[in-house]
Amino acid sequence: MSDVQQGQGPAPVAGAGEGEDGGALAEGRRAVRELLIDRLDRAGMIRRKGMTEAEHRDWLGKMVDRLAYMSRANLAVLAESLLAMGGGRGRNEWPSEVAILTFAEGLQKRPAHDLPLVQSWLRSIEGPAALAGGFEVELLRYLRKCRRPPMAMDMARIRAEAADNRRWVAMAEDRVARGVERPEDRGFLEAYTRDRDFARGLIAAGQERRDEKGAA
């Protein structure tokens, strides 16, 4: 059963103010590659012993996704710190994932909307399915709130909320266009659009990764 009942207005906005748009996510990923990956590559950092070139590329892509929330300033600090943390006999192998993420977390806490489950679930094949079904926003909000994968009963509720929200979006947009909007309409639309852009950015990033692996 949906949280939206007849005549009660739009459902409460989950995570309002947390979302970033797809453009910000893409910019964050570019910043990680520029300020961290490329910086360490130029300095001579090499893949860890026992890791193939393909595994290393895939691992670096994972690090790009995990660190895309960081500011440019903190990414630059992280890069310089990792240069002193190289492993192997030559002290020039990439540090472990645990070491990198722990140090990154110390520099800048991961925002709530960037939880690993949110990132991994929407970047997986579940993301395109949610997009095709029109419930990517509701799935994003569920993952933020519950912090666990949805079960069958949860999915039924997510789909019902998506259907309700589509109606509220259409009505709110119509009222705004006619200049008769309610006080909550613009806030509802802005939050919904922000979450939609963020969810679609994650889904697109996951599809891009799968396409890259398929072409390799």
C-alpha cells in the first residue's frame, strides 16, 4: 500500500536536500580520475602484485565510483598521501582498497546518499530495470531509508509509490504552469527532480561500466 492516500497530497520527501544531480556525479568521477588516478599513474604507481591488468582497470573504476563524493581539494590531499603509502618491494604498488577508503573517510565523511548499497544497487542491472519501470526515484529513496535490498513486498510498495508520485508530479507541474500551485508543489518537484537526476546518474554510470567491460 502506498504512503500517498487520496486527498492527502504528495508523499513525504525522503532524503530531501541530500541528492546530487547526475552532472555532479559525473564531475566527481572526472575529478577522481584527474586528481587521483592520473596523478598516481604519472608518479609511477603500479598495480598490486597478483592482479592482472584487466582486474586493475576494473578496481580503479570501482575506486573512481567510491571516491566521487570527495571535493577536489581533498582528492588532491588524498593523492599526495597515497604516494607515501605505496606497497611492494619498490614501495610503488597501489595501496589496498581498505587503506584508501579509510584514509578518504578520515579526510571527508561519505554523505548519507552515497552509501555503498545505494551506489552498487542502482549501478547494477537492477538500475536499468527500475528506470524502465519508472520507479528509480522511489527505489533510491527506499535504499537510503532502509539500507537493505528490497524484498518482493518492498518492491510492490515501491511501484505503488512510483505510480502515486507520477500522478502528483503531473498535477503539480500542471498547477505550476497555470500559476495556481500549492505551497508544497515547487519543493516537491525540485526534490523529485534532484533525486531522479541522481538516480539516473548512477544508473548511467553502471551501464557505462558494463559497456566498457563488454568492449574490453
